[in-house]
Amino acid sequence: MFYSIIILFISIGIGLLEIPKLLRGKLVRESLFYLLILSIGTFFCILLALDINLPNPVNWLTILFKPLTNWLNFT
């Protein structure tokens, strides 16, 4: 729990440093995208700090491409 609070404070600090620079340059879409990516990264870092098992995306790709691989091996 302690590490997740530290991760959250670090992410808030990074956001407070970078978002005003983007908004001063009138880069509203870029700042929203930056905030989205920062939030997703913070979320996954907190999950890892809490020792929650995350699914491996390679397994999803394997399931997705398995029929194509079988079809290519058949021909």
C-alpha cells in the first residue's frame, strides 16, 4: 500500500510539471492524451505494486493468431 501511494504522488508530480507546459502552448488535445497515458501507466504500476497478477498480452495475440497459424500450416 505504501508503494502505491508513492507511485501516485510521483505521477501527480510529473503531471503537475508537464501539463501546464502543454496548456500554455495551447496543446489541449496533447495534454489530454498525455494525461490518459500517464493515468494508464500509473494504474498498471499500482497494480504491480499491490502484487496483482496481470494477464500477459502475448497470450492474447497467440489466441488471436492461432487459427491463422493452423491454416498456414495446413496449406
